[in-house]
Amino acid sequence: MAKLFDESFFAEMRRLQREMDRLFSQFMQGHPLLPGPQAPGKAPYRMPVADLVETESGYVASIELPGVAKKDIELSVTPQQIVVRVDTKVERSTGDKEKGTFQHSAVSRQFYRAFPLPKLVIPEKTKAELRDGMLRVEVPKSAKAGGFRVDIE
């Protein structure tokens, strides 16, 4: 029997769904009835553009973090998920107070993204690299299945 749809059709539909979810989450961000994702005890965060790909040996997460320094990124990996938090604050002062031409500005940027993983991973072997505003996180799959078969007596 011939297949009605091949795998590329479903892969494209999943990609389209992720893109629509991303667009709507950015559009509704900050709306009082539809707050963005929240980290525990924090105000709503911006959700950065990201992609999670399963490879034969693990998972690769790519997260866009333009203008963010390595020291401002908090990356945590558990056997079930990858979590990325960024909290930056930049303060600038210009002018001369004595002449009355003083200006002070402060900008705060916050990002949060959590990736639940369908299979267990080995957090200790995680590799992460930040290059040109793109954070790449590679996590190998665990050999443990996470569960086991139980024989019923």
C-alpha cells in the first residue's frame, strides 16, 4: 500500500507549527491576558528564537542570543530538559552634571527558554558554545531507557 504522505510532509508541518507558535508568542508577549513564559519567581521573559534537533547520538539546541555576553547566560541541563536563562543590565551615563547636561539610561534584557526532551540525556557530557550571538548546546542521549518492562505474575 502506498503512503498518502511522506516524512518530509510531516517534518514541514512540524516546522510550520513551531514557526507559527513563535510568531504568536512574540505578538502576544506582554499582553496582560496572555503573559509570556515565566521563570519561577520572575516577571515574564522574552522567549528567544530557538531550534531543537534530535540526532542519532543526542540533541542539539540552537538559541539566538544577539548581543549577550557569555557571563550573562545561565545554562542548566537535567536528564529531562535544557534550560537557558539570560538576565543582562546595561547602564550608561553621559554628559556633565555641573553643566546640567547629564543623561543616565539603564536597559535590562531577559530571556528564558526550556526544552523538554523526549528521551533521557547525560547532563555531565553537555557541550555549549556561544559564537556570533548563537548559543549551540549539544547533549548526548543516555543509554538508559528511563523505564523497564515489568512481567505480570
